Amino acid sequence: MATFHFDLVSPEKLAFAGEVDQVDVPGLEGDFGVLAGHSPFVAALRPGIMTITSGGTKQMIIVLGGLAEVNDKGLTVLADVATSLQDLDRAAFADQIAAMEEKLAEKEGSVLDRAIERLDHFKVIQQHVNSTAMH
Amino acid sequence: MASLKDMRVRIASTKATQKITKAMQMVAASKLRRAQMAAEAARPYAERMDAVIASIAGAAAGSGTGPALLGGTGKDQVHLLLVCTGERGLSGAFNSSIVRLARERALALMNQGKEVKFFCVGRKGYEQLRRTFDKQIVEHLELRAVKQLGFVNAEDIAKKVLARFDNGEFDVCTLFFSRFKTVIAQIPTAQQIIPLVVQAKPAVADGPAPVYEYEPEEDEILKGLLPRNLAVQIFRALLENNASFYGAQMSSMDNATRNAGDMIRKQTLIYNRTRQAMITKELIEIISGAEAI
């Protein structure tokens, strides 16, 4: 299977760099998978879980929004925050969700809608994290 | 003339000072290594961000009006100078050189009849600018309590700047910080961040640039990306500043240690001379006393 180059960078570090087979990215307007030879493409990300497949192994990384760019050199993801599934501090993540829920009360109108949407994304991630933790 | 005891005390105190500066130099050296690593780790993100913005902005520029963060407000009457300095002194000319650059820029702008406002990050810069531009400092922020500079700190500053920009409080924002070149060379730098200066891309030799698909539309993406880029630029500046600070502190403490060494040598020389002179004097007294008998 053809591979392509994939870089995952967050402001604090280069989280991943290397040749991969496939990357599934949580896009703002729907998830999409990137394979080698994808057409040039720029997409905003929503908070979600990104799956990297390389050589038969899968790696899951949680991104909290960002931007993905595909060009002839490969895929570059500029993530706001990138944490691999194993490293995630579940308690801190739950705290963050709780804090977001509290803040909802202060918001209104379209800001509220966006906050709820973001909260939902976070909850989906949490659900996923908790369900994989049980196996 | 100071007595021998006074001289001994003074030498001891110079030695104690030397020990302190030596220790500070070593602490700065180890912190410098960490700060440098952090600055290097942040580089790929900032570089790619630049590249992505350049390519999207290039596409958006053709389609008409861009967002204000990119295109500007159409005026350049009010300038905001975002001055990032250190929290501590004892670092040679590090803080002063950033402040000097900002001050020169401010005076030049005011001579042209522009209005200048300051946003100070870091205690030292605030203290120095307060003397001349007290009324023009609209905000100042200290990062003293922050142990490890995180992206959150930069985001915080960016949010404050953006809130002021959205209120129409200024038209142009320039960031002042010290670029880390080597341990002994830090270059105070001014960088315009609002409106964003996009580097013109070199002419592509191999055919036209690839046509991107955007999801959502490019101006949507750009709208989300530009505030983020602002935070990234500030983050980079803070990290460079941090590394520069420790570099400056290290070399200035190295100097201080060497100067203390010189001083100790000089003082010891005077001390020994005085001591010998006193011994000789006492001998003469004893001999002449013995001869008199």
C-alpha cells in the first residue's frame, strides 16, 4: 500500500511525523480519511479522535480543533491540542467538561449554540475514551 | 588607610558575591537549555502555520476583501505596541534593548502625528516604559507566577489584544521581543502582527500552485485561523524571549563572575602589600629599639 508523509504539530511540540498508510481526520463538516495521492485539500477540524494507520497498527490521537492541509507533499495537521489516547488525563478531561457545562449558563444566542456543539464533541471523545478503557 | 581586618572582610564579601553570580550563571545555563528546546519545539507549528496562511491568504486575496486582521482597518492612525520583556533583571541589556527599540518606534510614530498605545508583557518593560509613557500604557501583564510558559499564556494575551482590536481601539499592532540568535547575541525585533504581513511567496517555477479544496469556505477557515495565528506569533515571541533572557543572563553573570575575580586579585594584592609593609615597619622598630640599648 502506498504511504504518504504525515506531520502532526501542536504549538508546543511536533507530535507525530512519519510515513503512514491512512489517517482518519475529524473534520468540521464531517470526518474524512486521507490516503496517498489525495487531492489538495484544506479543512478545519472539530474536537475529536484522529486515527493513524501505518503498517497495520492503529494509533489514536485526540485533537481539540485545528486545521488539516493536504498537498502533494503529504498531510499536515495543525492541532490546537494533540494528546494520544493513552496519555490523556481522564480526570482532567472530565473536569474540563464540567467547567464547560458550568459556563454554558452565562452564554446566550449563537455563542451558546457553539458552546453546546463544542461540549458535545468533548462528550463524544470522553465516551470513546471510557469505552476503550474498559477493554 | 583601611586596616588589614577591613580588607579581609572586603575580600570575603567579594568572594561571596562571586559565588552568587557563578551560581546564577549555572542556573541560567540549565534553564537556557530548556528554554531553547521549547523554542525549537514550537518552531515547526509556527512555520507550517505561516505556510498555510500564506497559501490561503494568496487564494483569498484574489477573491476580494479579506478579514480585517489580514487586510487592516484601512487606517494606520492608532498603533498598539505589544512589548514583551522579562520579569527579572540581572540580565545585562536584555530588557533595556527591547524597551529602547519600542521607545524609538513610539517617538518616531508620535512625530508623524500618530497615536501610540502600549501593552506591556513582563514587569521590567512596564517599569521602564511607565517613566515616559505612563498614560499611554493601556494594559500590562506579568507572567511572574508562570513557571512553564504554555500556549495558554499566549492565547490569553492574544484574546486581550483581539478584544481591543474588535473594539476599534487601534489599527496596527506591532510585537516587540528579542530574537534568540546565539547565547551571546539576542536581537531586539519588531514584528507587525495586525494587519498580518504575509511573505510574498517566491514565484513557483514548476507550474501553477495546486488548487485547494476548502471545507468550510476559505474565508471561514481564514476567520478562525487568523486569531489563532496571532496567538502562535505571540507564543513564539514569548519563547524566543525566554531563551534570549536566559542567554543574556548567562553571559552577563559570566562577566560579573570574571569581574569579581579581577577585583579579588587586586584586593588581595593590596592586602598582601599592606601586610608586608606592616611587618617591615615592625622589624625596623624592633631593630632600632635593640640598637638603642
